[in-house]
Amino acid sequence: MRQPSTITVETQGAIDILTLDRPAQLNAVSPDMISELTEYFSGLHDRPTTRVVILRGNGPAFSAGAELGSDAFAAPGNGRPQRQLKMQQNYSGVIRLMRSCPQPIIGLVHGAACGAGFSFLLACDVRFAAPDARMNAAYIRVGVGGCDMGSGYLLPRLVGLSVASEFLLTGRFLKAERAKTIGLISDVVPADDLLTRGMEFASEMLRTSPMGLRLTKQALNMLIDAPSLDAALMMEDRQQVILLETHDHREAVAAFRERRDPTYSDQ
């Protein structure tokens, strides 16, 4: 990966701490940031040694959303719809990569998380928030639709259609305590303790078998849209049969019987 300029990545064992790193711009999402996030999340698909990702923002905010004065908005003239669609797909493509990468993503939000920043949070698997966190689907407040970068798909599945409509149709802000009440975030944590909580949760995930963790995220992605209970059970059955044949399953059973921690090899 080329040296990034808008994000930083710190590796601690099997955990990557990915930080949006444009603090002077409140981590506004620029085309350069999208390019660097695309490169990072694309690389995760072939990097099983990274098992969990923690996503956070540097400075006073998680992310103020898309940088409105940037090249994300195509210049007028012939071919503008085509150019704008390509740029739009670059932005939304990050959400697709976040959901499809095999590593669970833990989002840590403080301050503002607007527009694209809000969608980044929705694409995480688990979220924790500081008391000052305030989130919104800002898109509708700048003259476009409230459903953008996956918000119209992800938010209703996380909190239900009625509550999602409340925020997508207005762009109103969702604060930390309400976000916890509706189940969007797992807990409200003092800002200084956010990373510690994220690392603790990531460490708990690392107590599972590597393949089991990857396939669980994959199954959750598929089962949310399963057409029936039968379809869901068939997928779960096949996943479990695969995992039962792994060395890590045998190691986990042995460790349980011997009252020790398992040592996984991803085999």
C-alpha cells in the first residue's frame, strides 16, 4: 500500500487501528481519502493475519462528511452524469468493501459523524460512541436524497424502517444516548476510553477461531436478506459442517476439556 496521506493504520498483533486523519478538516471525506480507504479495504480480503479492524477519527470529530468543495462533484459540461456516476460509485464502493471484507469492523465515534462519515459507521459491524457523538444522514440537507452510501439499506436493517425514516427524511441529528436506545451503538463510553473499549472488544473477538469469525460475518451479511428460515438454516448448516472439519475446531474442543485457552492456527 502506498503511503497514505488522509488515513493512518497502526497494527497491534491481529488488530488494525484505522484512523481517518484529516483533523484540521474534521476528517472531511475527499476523493483522496476514498482512494486510500478503497486500497486499504481491498487489501484486507487477502490478509487473513489481520482479524479485526477498529475505525476511528483523529481530532475533534469522527468525520464531517463529504468535502463539498472537492473534486467529488464533477464540473459542468458534456458527460457530467457519467463522470459523476463514476465518482459516486467510488464513494459507495468503500461501503461495499467494508461489508464484504472478512474482518469485523468496530466503529468508535466521537463528535460529528455526518453524511459519508455516518455511512462509514453504518458499515461497521459494532459501534461504540462517546457522549458527544452526534450523527446524521446529512445528504438530504444539501439538496440530494437522504439515502446515500448505503444508508437506505443499512440503517433500516439496524434500527427498523420507522426510526430510519425519521432520520433519513429529515437529516436530523442522532445523539449518543438515543443511538444506544435504538440499538445503533452498543454503548456510550467516555471519549478517553473509546479506544480501550474497542481494543477490549476486538480482543474478545480474537478468542474465536479465525475461520469461524470470518464465516460468521459472511453469514450475517447473507442471512439479513435470507428469503426464508429454511434458506437461512441451509446456509448455517453448511457453514458449520465446514468448520467442524477444521483443526481449530478440534483444538477448541480440546482446550475446553482441558480448561485452557485454545491456540488457533487457522487450519
